[in-house]
Amino acid sequence: MKSNSLVTKRVNKRKQALSFEKMGLSDEMVAKLYEVGYEKPTPVQAGLIPLAMEEFDLIGQSQTGTGKTAAFGIPILEQLELDPQHAATQALILTPTRELAVQVEREITKLAPNHHVRCCCLYGGRPIKTQINQLKKGCHIVVGTPGRVLDHLQRRTLNINKLWFVVLDEADRMLDIGFRPDIEKIMRQCPTPRQTMLLSATLPPPIVLLAKRYMHYPKLLNFSSKIAVETIDQKYLTVPYEMKYDILVELLEREQPEQSIIFCRTKLGTERLYRKLLKTTDFDSIGTIHGDMTQSARDRMMKGFREQSVRFLVATDVVGRGIDVSNISHIINYDVPELSDDYVHRVGRTGRMGRSGIAFTLVTPDQGGELTRIEQRINQLLEVDELQGKINEARGKEIDARPSARTSKKRYRRAL
Ligand code: ADP
Ligand code: MG
């Protein structure tokens, strides 16, 4: 087994190389990458891909929007054994949401240099029959959400005897308490030896410790000097609860976002805000997405958002992770996220691949503790937006721009 310092040295050398040609990829793969417009590997790709091809288990941390999907997708595609007659499932990629599973499947299909590669997507809310038929025909790569994947394993409609690669995308979310029992069950059924890869923009040490239980001497590689992306301008406003709606509308009118996600904490709150915006504003293209909607409505909404017919998407954290839509210019945290890592992921829906973006967070005067926790997590102070003066004036008194440290006792049940 190679020592960690040796690996680090090699990774640094590869980061300097920063060229797809110098990474030991096949000519077809390199040609495909240029064809889809990838000119050079991002640091996480340059660092992880060659190690993944050497069959190391890897835990990779890298900021939002830095190309982690291709960092695991390329080594899978390069090492697939293609037998179109008998397409055994060789790679399993697990994601926390259905929308992300669809996106990852598309990205991998886009990068496949060989059109014989069969990739399929298994997620809930869609007829299981169609998925069973697809699996019967054979899928080299399966992308899915834990619940539905487990369902297929229990029905024996998904055969993973030939599996050699497992990925947990958004690994910290996959190993948090909500998903862990399902992940444990899936991992127990996956063959050993196999190669396991975990990726996220946030990987707290306890999660890394836990992750090692599923892995074989994993290499831990961190490509982000800062947790949050530097090209995102991050601002906040201290707004009393009853003024939040008006301030949101004013902010949207002032900022004229190209596309924006407006995050709320609860499904009910999301639906209410969406309806209110529809009723009381003349913004033409408002949409919503949350877990109480049917999957076909969710799919329609995502399609509209990707095609830009939806400009403002009022959403729960269901689109807080992984979702890649390049025209999102503004993120608005109408409600402060419950966890500060969720803040990092929400704002990371903008400012992807070096682009700039802007994020506003509305905090009520008693949510100072939550604001401070976010600032500690990203190791950076959020700036006060200039609209604060107007809010203070409207309240008829001078208030501190900064909310008080007293934290609201109200807890919300985590539901997307
Ligand atoms: P992450 O998972 O790190 O948040 P994604 O894998 O979603 O990031 O990639 C972000 C965007 O960057 C996607 O649109 C993807 O197609 C694009 N991308 C990935 N790698 C490259 C590259 N080497 N060059 C240019 N664009 C890339
Ligand atoms: Mg991702």
C-alpha cells in the first residue's frame, strides 16, 4: 500500500499537469471530454481520477460546482467492461435526491465515449415496472436514491454480483442519520473487494470516521482551501418576521435575477410562499419544488427550471444539494437553513465553475446564533445589504443591523 505522503506528492504533481492528456485516459475519453467542452480537468478531477484508476478507495472534498461528478464518472467509464449482450451492473452511484440522481445519470451518459454504455436511474415516485424492464435489459451503471435501490435489491431485480465500484455522492448527507440505515443495508450487500468513492463539499470529521467503515484504507483528499466558493457574494438582512415577504419582493425587484432559488425550511412554508408570490406579484415565471409534490410535477418543474421557463424557484432543501443549473445568479435563503453545512450547499447552487453569484440570507432579529454558526462554518463574515437601512427606518427605530445572539427555540422537523 502506498504511503499517504507519497500519494500527496503525486496528487500535487498531477494538479500541476492539469491536462486530460497527461492523466492516463484513453484517447476516446480525452476526445469525448473535448467534445463536451471540458478543456482541462478541475483540481478535484486532476487529483482524483488517476488515483481512482489505480483502484484506491477515495474520500474527496471539493467546493460546490467544481466537477465532482466527472471526477467519479470518468474513472468508472474508463474501467467498464462493455458487453452489450450481457450488461452486468458494475457501478452503483447513490445520491440523496431523485433530481440529483437524474442529473448525475445525464452527466455520465454525456461523458460516455462509447454508445454501448448503458446507464439507468432508479428512484422512487416513478413506476417500478419500467425500471425492472430496464434492469432486465442490463445496465452497466446504476444511479439511484437509497430507498428505491434497496427496494430493487430486495426484489432481486437489481443484481450487483459483478459490482466493483460504489459512489456516495453528497457523502455526508448519505451517511447522516436519515439515510444511514439504508446505506448500511446496501453496502452490506455490495461485493468485496470493491472500490468505494465518497464525495462532498462538506465532510465533517465524524462523517469521515464513519465512512471509513465502508472503505479499504481510503485516501482522504481535500481540494478546497475554503468551504464556500469565493466567487459568491454573500449578504444578509435582519428582517422581522412580518416584513420578510415584502423585503423578499423588493429584493427580487431590485436584483432582477437571471434565475434564482428561494429556499424555505418547510414544505408547507415553501408552498405558501409560492402561492403568495403567484397571487400578489406579477413576476411571470415562478415555480416551486418540494417533497409533497408528485414526482411528475417535480420533474416538470425541474425541466422548466433547466430550460429557463421557470425563473424563480421556491424550494425546500430538496434542491439544496448537487443541482447544477448554470444560469442561477441568485440564491435567497428566505428562511435560514437549519444546519450551517446546508447553507454552504444552498449558496453553492450559484457561482459554479468559476462563475460569479450572489446569495442573500434573511435572518429574523432573534436568529443571531444561527447567523454566527454559518459564519463560523465558512470562516467569513456575511455582509449587511444596503436594504437594511430601509428596514430599520420602517421599524421606526434604530436597531442593530446584527440580530441578537438569542437563538429561537423553535425546531423544525427535517423534511424536504
Ligand atoms: P460538483 O459535483 O462539484 O458540485 P458538478 O459535477 O455538478 O460539480 O459540475 C459542475 C458543472 O461543471 C457541470 O455543469 C459540469 O458539466 C461542468 N464541468 C465539470 N467538469 C468540467 C471541466 N473539466 N471543464 C468544464 N466544465 C466542467
Ligand atoms: Mg455534485
